[in-house]
Amino acid sequence: MKKKTFSITIDAPAEKVWEQLWGKESYRVWTAPFASGSDVKTDWKKGSKAVFVDGQNNGMVSVIAENIPNEYMSIKHLGNMINGVEDLDSPEVKKWAGSEENYTLKTVGDKTALTVELDLPDEFENHFDEPFPKALNELKKLAE
């Protein structure tokens, strides 16, 4: 696994950034650069299942590993969702299983520094280089 880090400074308090990150409607907006129709089914509580899907009901099955409001969210990926069917056992899934996606918010003056760390299989090392900065810029627009 490779570690990738993306960061952005947003001219808004951490509470506002947090609200935009995980809000039902705002989540769909800022994650659109990843996939058309991007959505999530979860309550964001620690230990809860989270299913991230696109408009064709394809995506990832995960668990919320940690949730410290306004500070830190850790998502652990368990498998894939393919045409609405969970896959937790295929060789493709084994490449991703256990990888984490971590969001850390830090207050810097009256702004919020957001850092996102991803664990990625080697062949996906550059997969998010274009969409993640676009997504974070969408988040910035929402929060500011």
C-alpha cells in the first residue's frame, strides 16, 4: 500500500467544514468529481457500516473506524459494491481491504486546515491525483 496525502486550507471554522464534509446533501456535491451520482449510506457513527456508491450503485463497502466530531474521521475499507451487490472476498477486494481514508481538521487562526490521508494499492497510487484536489476545492466553496 502507498500513502497519499491531500490538504487544503478553508476560510471557515472546523464545525462548518465538518458539517459540509459529512452532510447528506453537501457530501454529494463535493464528492461529484470522483463519480457521477456519488452518494453514501451511513450514519457516520463509529463502528457503523458505510456504503459509498456512484449513480450505478457501484462503489465501496466500509466501516467508520473513528469519528471525533470536528476533528477526525477514519474510514476503513472492507470491500466493493458492484451493481448493488457487496463483494468482500474477491482477489480485487483483497488489494483494498483494510485500507484507510483519514480526515484530520485543525484550526489555524480563523481557518481550518484539512488533511486527507489515503492508503492505496500500488496500481492506484495516482488514481486520485486529479479528482481529490477538485473535490476539496468543491468542499472549500461549500464551506466558505
